[in-house]
Amino acid sequence: MSKATNTKVETVRYYERIGLLPKPPRTAGNYRDYGEAELGRLSFIRRARDLGFSLDQVRALLGLSDDRSCDCAGIDHIANEHLREVDRKIADLKALRRELKAVIDSCDGGIVADCRIIEALAP
Amino acid sequence: MSKATNTKVETVRYYERIGLLPKPPRTAGNYRDYGEAELGRLSFIRRARDLGFSLDQVRALLGLSDDRSCDCAGIDHIANEHLREVDRKIADLKALRRELKAVIDSCDGGIVADCRIIEALAP
DNA sequence: TCTAGGGTCTGTAGTAGCTACAGGGTCAAG
DNA sequence: CTTGACCCTGTAGCTACTACAGACCCTAGA
């Protein structure tokens, strides 16, 4: 299952420990014995993680997706909140990038004593 | 000093513990007794952190900035590497945002069983 | 002089999300 | 029957802090 989902074995066990994956039955040799359901669940987790959802959000999504007859407003809500978070991060990084670029561009070589980067960082 | 640099007291002590700040002399009552030099150093650290440099990068910058007669290519290198990192992060987040948006847009309400978000996350 | 309130001190443990061992057990192939 | 590749548990490490507990100190007011 680890290979099928491109997940490290330790990560799978970690997900089990924090309750994202159920404790599976064991083989005679005490190996975890996963079926299709767990594979699907892990794939879901991985895909959501790839989209940047936090483990708490993934947990919520899994909970909501279990009740197939509920309406999907809750799911929509989590996804949109995450989208806003991502937008915020992009904006923050762009602002940071601008500032960093300005600091870097101000330096035109020479010795440290004259370095504008150091100067820009100093108080 | 904590107030002057808008840094939590615990963070200052943390920087001392990991060797970013020197162990300062103590007052009679065992309080840390900081001077101007430490204030400058902490300001430098905070500013660099605000620009997204890692603590390791900050450590390197501090080390390089100590030798005022060296040329500032090393500093330039660290800063530019960080800039590239930031650019990479922005690109990654934008790609993620696109994908996330597509997933969200595909859903037009209804019950969970028909939810395209869940469907898009499932294997 | 006492006391209340703010600060500080050390040390430890917690956060997110894994990752990396150590030291053992299991299993299939040769 | 051994070798090598997997699995098992449990614990500690990573980043960059943050949050206590339980002690101590210092100053201002009654």
C-alpha cells in the first residue's frame, strides 16, 4: 500500500497512530493486512495533502465524506477556506520577494563593510 | 530587548540556546544584561527572519558579516539562493492554487455522494 | 515592613508532519 | 539453511518557536 500510494511506510503508520487510518487486521506474522477500502482512504489523504490541506482539514473532509447523503456545503467550506489561505500565502510570499529583491539589488559587490545587504539587515 | 525588537522573551532565550545570541553577563539578580551590540544582533536576526531566511542562513549571514574586510560574494550567494527558493515556493503555490480552484469549481452543490470535490480527491 | 503585581529564571514539553533510526521478527528465494 | 528484503515497535530527531510550571526578583504603594 505504501508503494501504491507513493507514501513512506513510516508515514502510513503515522497516519494510523493519529487516527487517520484505521488499525487494520494483522496476518499470522503480525503484518498489517490492508484492503481496498484502506487503499482508497490513503489515496484520498495523499491527494488532499498534495493539494495542501492540513491533516486536521483532511480529517474533517474524511468525516464529511463518510455521510454520503449530507449536502456538500461543509466540504465546500473547507476547500474554499483553504483556497483563501493559499491566496494569502502567495500574496505574502510575493511581498517578501519584492523586499528581498530590493535588498539584493542594492548590493553591487565589494567588501562586506560596504555590503548593502548587510546594511539593509542591520538596525 | 524583547520589547525593542518585538520578539517574545522565550524566543530570545531560544536564540541564545542555539547559539545565535551570545550568553550575556548577568545582573546581581541573575537577569540577562544586554547591551547595544546584542540589540543590534537580535534586530539583524529578526529582520533576516522576516525576509524568510532560515536560522541556518541567518547564522551564516552573521558569520560572514563579522569579517568586514571579506568580499560580499558569500552574502550575495545566500541571498540569491533564498530568492530562488522563494520563487520556487511561489510557483508551487500557484500551481497548487490552480488545481485546487479547478477542484472547487467542479462542484455545484448537492449531496456529498455527488460532490465533485470528494470525487476529485478519491482515487 | 509587608504585600501585591509585574517581571525574570530554569527546565521541560508541546506544535505540524513527518523521517530516521535501533533492535528485533518474518518470509520467500536459492 | 542462509541471505536479503521486507515488516514490527518504540523512540528520538527535524524547524522555529511557544507555553507552561514552579521558583525567584524587584519595585511601588499601604
